Amino acid sequence: MSHVALAEAFAQDIARIKSEIAKRIVGQHQTIDLLLMALFAKGHCLLEGVPGLAKTKLVQSLAAITDLEFKRIQFTPDLMPSDIIGSELLDAQRQFVFSKGPVFANLILADEINRTPPKTQSALLEAMQEAKVSVAGQSHELPQPFLVLATQNPIEQEGTYPLPEAQLDRFLFMITVEYPSFDEEVEVLRMTQTQAEQALQTCLRLDQILAYQALLREVPVPATVLEYAVQLVHKTRPQSDLAASITKELVQWGAGPRASQSLIMAAKARALMQGRFSPNEGDVKAMAVPVLQHRILLNYKAESRGIQGADFVRSLLEG
């Protein structure tokens, strides 16, 4: 199949996916778009929002409409690394055999990821970056595609542990899940109170997802767009010659090179989902907040003013 035909099929499948998800999820259009972009860009997502916004249901719905193996890991304070990646056990012949943990799946829901200590959180670092895990000196490849969709609650502090910067940097997007509008909340009540939950149809096979991921890698990017993405990332670094004045005032550490790569991959995915086979600077700008907000460490001055990562990125784009 040619690139043009594959791109047309991609647009048709995206429309089908959104139609199926709408059977269970009301609104949340931007969140759904970002999750789909992450799937095809091979990127992990961190979903942050108050309880009850259907974060878990959304991930479960995405798993239901794709032909992917799905595992849910409920993160708790007593969760151990071996509970995620697996461990070696003695078999009947008294030989050590590796027993795979739930991380060996295509789509992982890391529910309430910030409820477990850093030691356990770090068990996902190698998996998220290299799609493999190491146990007893042996490396074990994870199935492809491999996607971690993690959720966290921003308002509960008791029993939670902030994610380390190294792990945050491995998330393609940080998605802030917003409250529904008045009309959307009325529709949520109508759906949940008057009818049974609808079954979802499988829209994408494993081979189709792999083909679309390969297609995304081949999307051409103009040199001006590459330069714009790098310039934007450099503007977040107070040590850079391109640093904005607001950066020097409010930022302790800016985004690293992985942010530039993520901006371009996200821009390519956005362009394809809109029926275009090449991204522009507008695509990079549209992806800046979800790609950059969790990769910037603000200083005490920003914290004292209540400025968060997303606020800083928006100010940078407007400047």
C-alpha cells in the first residue's frame, strides 16, 4: 500500500475509533486526540486530573477498540518492582525460570502511578525507554507496540510520591484532563443512568497499528519546522543564548533533547490525523504544552506565584 493510500486509510480509521470511543466517553476530544497521537508516535502518556473524570475508563476503551494485549497495574505503596516486571522462580526441575510480570503487554494502564515509592516507579524506566526489562542479568524484550498510559491525581498529597524528573521525561505527553462542560455532564448522567454500557467494536488490528507507526516515521518534516522545534526547546533553558527573559526569571532547568524529538513526533501525528502528510510550525506550537509542561523545572519564584509548567509554556508561546 502506498503512503498516500495508507494516509487515507489512517484518516478513516481515526474517524471510526473516535466514533466507537464516543459510545462510552462524553467529550474529552483533546485528550482522545492526544492518546491516539501517542499510540502512533510510540509515546507514553501521563494523564492528570481529579477523581471521576473517566481517565481509567478512557484507557480501557482505547484497549477495547484495538487488537492489543492490555494489562492494568494498580500502583500502591506496597507494590514491589517484581510485581511489575516479574521475577525468577524455581520450577519443578529446580531450575530458575523467569515469570513475566504484567508489564509484558502492548498497552499498560499504570493507575495512580504516584502512589508507589520511587524504587518501584523506577522499575518502569528501562521499559519505557528501551522496551525491555532486565532481571538477574538477563534482558527480556517487551512486545511491540508497547505503550504506558499512567494516571495520577493532582490534589491528593497523603500517600503519594512525586515522579522523578527522569521518569517524567519519558512521557511523550502530560495530559491535563479537564472537567466536562454543563451539557457534557448532563449527557454523562443520561448515558450512565438510563442505559447499559455499550460494547465496543475492534477498529484496529495489531498489524495496522504497526503499519501506521512506521508511516509516521516516514512523514517528511521541513527544515524550518525542525529548527522551530529546537528553538522553542532552547527557549526553555535559562543557560541557552536563546532563553527568553521569562525563562531566566522562572526556570531552574529547561527541557532536554528528548523534548525536541517528542515535539516533532507529536507534530507529525497531528498532521496525519488532520489529513496532511507533513507538519508545519502550527503543529509544533499546538503540541508544545502537553510535550513540554512536565519537562520544565520551575524555581521558587514561579512556585510562589502559583505558576505551573503549562502556564509558563503558554507565556513562552505568546512572547
